[in-house]
Amino acid sequence: MTDVSVDLKGVHPTPQAGLHKVGELGAQGVNELRKFVQTGPQAVSAVCVLGALLTILFCLIDLILDASPLLVLLNVYGVLFGGLGLLLETSPPHCLPTKCTSCLTGLQEQLFSHLKLLTLLWGRGLFYVWLGLIQLTQLTALKLILGVWLIVCGVLCAGMHWRARPM
């Protein structure tokens, strides 16, 4: 049997110190739970990632096929905000070189620092509904389906926020 001894010289445990430590651990647990709830289930995140990828793909295709100024502007917005959606929902893959990973991580930190609304599920929900409405304005079959998909993503994110709140 191993002897485990702890040197308690200079340590004077008191009930107040114990309560303080319990309070710190409780606060840390609440913060971790809040982080978990705010990231949302993986399935919804995967649906949002797919929506962001499809937004980028369809908008790039439309940029190649259509040169009207308004549609070019809407499709450029679609590519940019689809990329923003990817940054929101994914973490940089570990297969990238360290320099790329640190750059993407830095972008995410800047995004979350300056656009705090997007760190909350209801804020992401608004973002996806807005992006879906932009896609609906283009009135093509693929964009209509994509717009509805993104709006559903937004409703799911907002719904998770409201469901996670204590009554």
C-alpha cells in the first residue's frame, strides 16, 4: 500500500475557505454548462454547416452564370456570409498547417469579440434567417430551397436558445 501524505503546513482550513472553494467550483461548472448549451447540439450545427457550404457553392455558381449588378452583389454577400457561417459553426481542422489553423482561430476570436450577438444561439438564429431571406429574394428554385433551409436553421438555433432558458 502506498503512503500518500500531504504537507499542510501553513494551511488553515476554515469553513469560509471551504465555502469559497465550493462557490468557485460551482461558478466554473455553471460557466461550462452555459458554454455547452450555447454551442448547441452537433446535429443542428451540422445542418447549419451544410447550409453555409451550399450558400457558398450556389452563390459562386450564380456569380459565374449571371452578371446583373444586383445579383452579383447578392451573391458576393452570400459567399461572404456563407463563409461567416462556416466560421461560426466549425473549428479549424487539425490537418491544416499550423499557420493556417492559427489564422482561422484568430479570425474566429475576432469574430466573437466584435460580433457578440453571433455567440448566442438566438443571435445565430437571426443571422441564418436573414441569410435565408437574402437567398429567397433571388427567386430561383435552388435559392428558394436554400433560403428555406437557412430559415429553418435559424429557427432551430433560436428554438434551442429559448428551450435552454430556465422557466
